[in-house]
Amino acid sequence: MVPFQMGQEAMVNIPVLVLNQNYLPMNICTARRAIVLMLQGKAELVENGGGEVSSVSVSFALPSVIRLLHLIRLPRLQRKLTRFEVFNRDHFTCQYCGLETRALTLDHVVPRSRGGQHCWENLVSACIPCNHSKGEKTLAQVKMKLLRKPLIPPPFFLVPYYYLRNQPVWLKFLPF
Ligand SMILES: [Zn+2]
């Protein structure tokens, strides 16, 4: 363990995005863990968190994104279709009006009463007013548009949106 000086505890606990060797997001660790991985020669700094932490003898750039130098082979994730996963995919944003809110509903783009499926490509996050005005109608009937096409999330680590809100610099490393 790197002997960090007192008072830097908060800094070394900030979240760091860990990219696999192929630049795909893999997980999130603490800055402390990221610095240890870099000191061990297992990872490189990709994005600086805009600060420095120092141990007794050396200073380190405070990492925000690191990349592993060896490819870790991961099993493909079977992502469950849940409300939370749909909201997370949509960045907790209504896909009709763009409002970011916790008060979301799941909307079937093609209503189930019209044969719409309960699947990733037919489910979006909608705020309550948008869901209400759309009702059981089709997009054409209510003249509403989707902000983006709903897709199946990729079968690997999806950064939880509550991290992204505070780490906008991570966005450019997300393939989705
Ligand atoms: Zn809305």
C-alpha cells in the first residue's frame, strides 16, 4: 500500500474508471487502487483527475481514468431487462422531452395494446407528463419523437449513471 499523507483520504477515495486494454470500460475503483495498479506497472494513466496526491516521498497525478496494460478476458454479461437498467441506459432522462428526473416511468414505444414487445428496443424512459400525453397511442398519432433509438445495451460493464453525472470526462470513453 502507498503510504498517503493524512488529509488526502477523500482524494484517494474518488472513483476512477478502469478501461480494459482494448479501451472498453471494465469497472470502477478508487484512486488509491488505481495508483497502486500504475505503480505496479499494470495500468497507465489515461485521464488526470485534475489534482495531485503525494506520499511521503513522491507525488502522483490524481487519476480519473486508467487503462490496464494487459487484456482481461471477461465473460459476456447477460443484462437483465429491468426498470433500473432501462433508466440507466437512458441516463435517467425522459426520451421524449429530455428532462432528467428520478420520477420516470417505463414506456412501450409501440404500446402493448398495439402489439408492442416488452424488449430493449421498444422500452424507453419517460417522465410522467410525457407518458401521460402519449398514452396508448403511437408516436405518429401524438406527434412525439424519441431523442434516440432505444438499443440493447452492450454485453459489458455499463457505468452507473450516478457516477457519470459527476465525472463528465468519462463520457468519451463510453462506447454506448
Ligand atoms: Zn418527458
